[in-house]
Amino acid sequence: MADKNTATNTMKHLRALTFDLDNTLWDNRDVLMAAEQSLYGWLGRHYPRIREHYCLEDMCSLRQELLQQNPELRHDVSALRKDSLQVMAQRCDYDDSLVEPAFAVFLEARHRITLYSDVEPALQRLRTAGYCLGTLTNGNADVQRLGLGHLFDFSLSAEIVGKAKPHPRMFEEACRRARVAPAELAHIGDEAGTDLAGAQNAGVTVIWMNRLAVIAEPGIPYHAEVRDMQQLLALLGLD
């Protein structure tokens, strides 16, 4: 990590900011499990043979198996989940008609999130300050569906871009959308292996949103660490 003065100097050149979603703008630790349980309950009611053959852990294992067989699905988690539903349907003698409604059940539950209380006020402050704001996610959360689209100038997902973080393509596309050079973009995220490593590889400023105060992973550098959005505003001179 750079020292405080170096970090402060780096921030002076920023014109655009991108944010990860899960565990950066909201706590996602229980959301996905609740969504899995909603899907599993729905399958049990409508397609009971699936529940007879699969438990929740089995469903997760199946997705991992499919991902190993088809690594390109890493950038499209929706397709991966639909493929797993299709495989389960076939193995349990159901047709593919269950895939779309089952996925819709999961996706609806997956969007039952609660923003951290500091998010909306900070984003409004950043917009007022003139930053171009975007979101970068490897998942399938949709800021438009969450009613947050008005706070961002663009939103990118691995599915849209065709590559998942830490691949630099998503950060390169963010620079293109924001019309800035890499040195003028900062990415704020919580995951070392995707957000921090990806931003570093793309040559953009790396800001670690470490809300849970975890220990930094060795070998993955970042320019600054913040614990919440208020600290981010302070880092940018907006407190």
C-alpha cells in the first residue's frame, strides 16, 4: 500500500470512480444464501423430484463442476445457473421449461438487498462533486432493478463485457465509458483477487473497501484503504 501522502496525490487526478456491488455497497453474506433457499423451496414445491435428488450443497457442487467443464461461464453467472437448472431438470426427468421461471425466482430473491446506510448520501455527494460514476460486477445484481440507476453514469457486468474481474477488459471498458485515461479512474471494491488485483493489472487507482476490517492478502497491492463511504469521501477531500 502506498503511504498517505502518495495516496492523496494520486486521488487528485481522478475524474471517474467505479464501484463493486456485493459487499461494497451492501452486505451480501446472507443475501445469496437466502436466494438459494428461496430457489430450493420453489423447486421442492413445483418439481419435487429435484429436491429428492439434490440438496443445496449438491446444487452448488453441480455449478462448480459445470464451471470446470466450461471455464468461459465464469463471466456469465446467469448462464451458469441456468445450465445447472437444465442439467438437474434432465437428470430428474423434467423438461427445460422449468429453467426460466426457476431462475426468475432466484433473481428476484437475489435482489432483496439492503444498502449500507452511507451509500446513497455518499454517491450523491460524489455526483455533485462532478465525478463520473460506474459499477463493475462479476455477478448478476442490476442497479436499475434496485432503483439505483440514477446514481450512476454506467453499469458494467462480466456478462456484458465478456470477461470477469480480474481481467483488465472490464476496467478498460469502464475507462472508455467514462472517457478517461486509466490514471484518472479509481475502482473501489472489497475482493482482493478480483477488484484489487484486476484494478492493479489495468493500471487504475486501487481503493480497497475493507468494511469488515480483514487482514490484507500479501502480494496484492492497493493505493488506499477505506472502511466506509465516509472515509472514501475524506480520502477524496470531500468530507
